[in-house]
Amino acid sequence: MEIIIQPDSQQASLMAARIVGRLVKEKPHAVVGFATGNSPLQLYKNLVRMHREEGLDFSGVTTFNLDEYVGVPPVHPSSFHSYMWAHLFSQLNIPNNRIHIPDGLAADIPAVCRNYEQSIKSAGGIDVQILGIGTNGHLGFNEPSSSLYSRTRIKTLTEETRLNNSAAFGGQDNVPLHVITIGLGTILESRMALLLAFGKKKARAIAMTVEGPLAASVPSTVLQLHPRAVIVLDRDAASELKMADYYSWVYEHKPDWQKY
Ligand code: GLP
């Protein structure tokens, strides 16, 4: 794991945008895994700016989103479909047929999940998987006790996650119980996992992810098994890391060609 601590979320997001931007430049047919939530918002703003001002071309890019609520129509303002179109897809030139988000309205959910995995494979696998983290260490919607080798499937949300997402649905009771999420095994197969976490609220989850034991009860610890996990934090999210000074020292002493 590479742990990069930046002074604030803006600088951290700019670094993440450079990583994604460089990938898209070097590999025009890159496959990018996108996440929702607050954490990647500034990254997405930077990608839109790079597209507008620097001509970063997304016309060959294929995308797969992490997750979606079951039973929530794509046009619902709190669906992850709406989020992605509002913050990113309406402002980039990714062809519609290359955009994939799980279909939360599907009658046959297991078939949708199988097809999603198959589509990722057919696209050549995910080059970079952007991730946020839940306060309980979930990735996507892989809640505690998710198998570390799980694939795309239906999951039931914890009360903690429903509380954290209650504002979007006007109260915890209105937050759907079920979701479709790609699995931890799916995330493990991405060529790079790029996790963003900001603020004190995430400090405990980050400390467990990086320095805790590997455990299905903290799903994000699966990143300890990932061949290339890059974890970009602001100072607050890094505040409970025992070895924070060491991680910063390592990043400072990387050869220039390895820096982001
Ligand atoms: C939701 C999403 C996750 C996201 C998490 C944290 O549960 N399914 O993908 O990482 O929220 O969201 P935020 O970045 O807003 O803290």
C-alpha cells in the first residue's frame, strides 16, 4: 500500500486527478471504476476542468460504477445514476454505451450481477478503481462480514450506513435496505485501487484499513492484499495512523519519476 498524506482534500484530490488523467492520456481506452459520495467530488471537478481546459479526451474510456440502490429509479435525485450524471458524465465526452452502473430496478438481480462481472472482464478489467470509504470500513457497499473474495451481488445495508446516507433520502427509514455492489474480489482485481478519505470522521476507518489486521469485519482491509493500492488522505483522515511520519517520509523520498 502507498499511503500519501496531503495537507488538505484539495491537494489530495488534485493528485488523484493527475493519476487518473495520466492513465487516460497514456491509455485512451482505459477502464475506470467510479465511486459516489462526497470524497471523490473534488477529483471529479478536476477531471472536468482537465477535459475542458487541457483537452483530456474521454471518448475511448469505459466506466463501471461501484454500486447502486435497489428499487431506486435512475432518475431519482439520490440514485447513483443521478449523482454520476450531475457531477461527471454530463460534462465529459464518454459515449453513453461505455458507461456502466448497476441496474437497481432489474427484475433478475443475480443475472444483472453476473452480467456486470462479465462486462468488466470483456472490457479488459478495471485499470483504476476510485474508492471512498464508509465509517465502518465499507468499500462500495461491501458492508462488514463481506467475503474478501466477493463478487458483484445484492447486499443489505447496515443501520450505520443508512444513517450516514439519510440526508439524501429525507430520513434513515427511507434509505433503501438493499443495494447492488461490486465485490471485494472484483476490487482486488483492479490494476490500481485509488482510495480517497478526508476528515476526522474517517480517521478510525483509515487506521484500521492500513494498520489493523486483515478482517472481513473491516472490508477495506482487503486493500492490504491489493498489488497496487494508493491511499490519498488529508491530515485529518491520517490523524490516527501510528506510522504517519513514516508514510510521509517514504513519499518524500520517492524518486521523482515515481511521484504523482
Ligand atoms: C457510500 C458509497 C461508498 C462511499 C461511502 C462514503 O456508502 N456507497 O462508495 O465510499 O458512501 O461516502 P462519503 O465519501 O460521502 O463519505
